[in-house]
Amino acid sequence: MPTYTVHAPPRRKGETASAPERFLFVRDGFYFWAFLLAPLWLLLHRLWLAFIIYVVGFGLVEFGTTALRTSLNAHFMVAFLIALLVGFEASSIWRWTLARRGWTTLGFVIGEDAEMAERRFFAEWSKRATNAPADPTSLSGPKYSLPVRRSPPSPSDVIGLFPEPGVQR
């Protein structure tokens, strides 16, 4: 089942919190259209810096393979591998651009499709909002406690496969 990351946009003037209808769900996985038409996919999703890096990088690689006088098969293989890389890393490129623009990653959710992922996320999100404590001092941060040890440590406490000191093998 696909995994989606949930991103909240930066707050607008006068907003106390980001509007939920502006949240963006980015599917993790292979993007076929990014593989097939990488420059158009980057432009469609307004990934301007990634588009510039792609065009410059692809141009340099093509210039290098032409300067080395490689065969047509090598040109095709290099272009295919670059397209494959873009297809697999499209979601990471998209997330990187969102983070650079100030979007906040709220979490991830698993769903059969984007609509199911949205339903699951907002169901859990609204449940947490209704169960939020009324006392704001309890939101100061997580409270940690030390682990409880039932008995005093023995001199033979060994972690892993390390031998005890002074014992013959």
C-alpha cells in the first residue's frame, strides 16, 4: 500500500494555524510521468530549482558523452538511467522543495489512494484535536522517566557477544 507524507503550508498573515484544505499529500514511490517526461513534470509541480538543476546536469552529461564520442547506445542508456533516477526520486525532490519553501511535514499516512490517505489522516487528526488536554502547561513537552531496574547491576552484565574480562576463551 502506498505511503503518503503530509505537508502543511507556511501560515499566511493573520492565520493562527494552516488551513487543512491547503495540506498537501505527497505519495512515496515511483512517479511514471516524472520518469517519462521529467522536465514537464518538474515544471507542472513548480519545482523551478530542481528543473534548472536537471537541465544543467543533463546538458553537462550530454556534452560529456558527446565529447567522449560514445555510441548512440551509450547516449540512450545514460538518458534512460537519468530518467529512471528522476522517476524514483521525484517524491524526494518534491519534499525537498516543499521544505525549502517553508512547508512543515506533519507526518505520514498509509492509504490505497490519495483520497483514502486523506480520510485516514484527517480522521486521526480530528480525533487528536478533540482529545487535546485543556491545560496548556501539559503541552510543554514530553515527560520522560528513567528506566526502572529491579535489581542492582551484576559484574557479569554483558551486552551482545562481548566476553567478560578476565575469562579464558
